[in-house]
Amino acid sequence: MVRTRVPAGKRRGRPAPKDGMTIGVDFDDVLYPYHHYLKQRIRARWGIDLSGERVTTFYYEHHPSLVARGVTREALWAEIQGAWLVAEDHAHAALLDPDAPKILEDLQRRHRVVLISARSTNALPFLESFLERHAIRPHEIQLGRQEKRGFDVLVDDFPKHVEENAVAGGHSILYTSDENSNFDESRLPRVHRVHSWREASQVIERIDARRTGHA
């Protein structure tokens, strides 16, 4: 996929501060309840109801019910990409955490906030409709990011991404989900697990305090 930077526009928030950190924020299962909608698509296509089940892997094709039905990674990937492009879902979905818009607005007064996603570029209108409805206005949007490193702080739910940013020298905040609940972050001192945006904000404040010598 192609890395895309979205030019400034009416949806853009305040100008990015020059002396703050760069904070990368993932979209799916950090702001948008993506796996809720993926489970709906799995039920509609294969009749497998995972809605009341706690799935503790991102690789749904390994779930016993999908294995028994013969669901391949390729078939599941088609549903994953399809979930990116459903206008109605994005037009009605609630935030995972209703505190996110206010906290992100506060962070943007001091730091550059970049929304980053592995979604393909054709998902941009649906992503933007969700952000606009919830008054989330990042300084920048980047799509097609298969690697997420180089951020002072990364907020993401996918262990591979938080680990690669931490190994590269940044701090990573692992936003807890069922799918990442088996990941052991204790071996990575620069990875911080949180359960809410309020917790994430507190972690970011501590990181920034150490950075600026005000800890």
C-alpha cells in the first residue's frame, strides 16, 4: 500500500507546535470499534457468531470456528478490507472512549498528533467522516502504514507496531483490546499498556515531563 499524507484542509486542527513531541495515533480499535464490525461481517458471510466471544488473537483465521468452516486468510482479508469501506458503519459508530476527542485536543496544543493507519487510501472518506462527526482533527493523516516507527509516542493496539516503535527508540502505548490481551509487554520498558484515553494521557504527560526535565 502507498503511504499517503493528507494535505491541510478544513478538517485540520490547530497548527502543530514546533517544540513538542510527535504522537502517532492508530485508528482501528484505538478510536474506532473495528473488530465489532469485522465480527458482524464474519457472521453475515459464514454464519459464525463471535459477538459474545472474547477473541484473544488478531489472526481470526486461526479461530477454531473459522478453521472448521475452512475460512482462508485470503477470504478473511477480503472481509477485513470490506470493513474499511462501509459508509453506514462509520456514520453511526460510537467512539471506543468518549474522552478521546477532548484529550486529543488538549494534546494537540503541545504536540503534533498524526493519525496513522494500515488502511488503504480508498478508506479515507469513511475514516474522515468518523473523525469529523466526533470532532477529532489530527494535524495529519497517514494511510498505508505497514510499519509504525519513528514516533516519540505511538498509541496502537497491535503488538507488532508498539514493539517496533519502542525498539526504534520511541515510547509506545498499547491500547488494550481482547485481541492483544495475551501480549506480555513487561519485557519492553518503553511499552506502556493502558485501558483508556485518560490513562494514555497520563502516560504521555510522564514521558513529556522526563523529556523536558520536569519529572
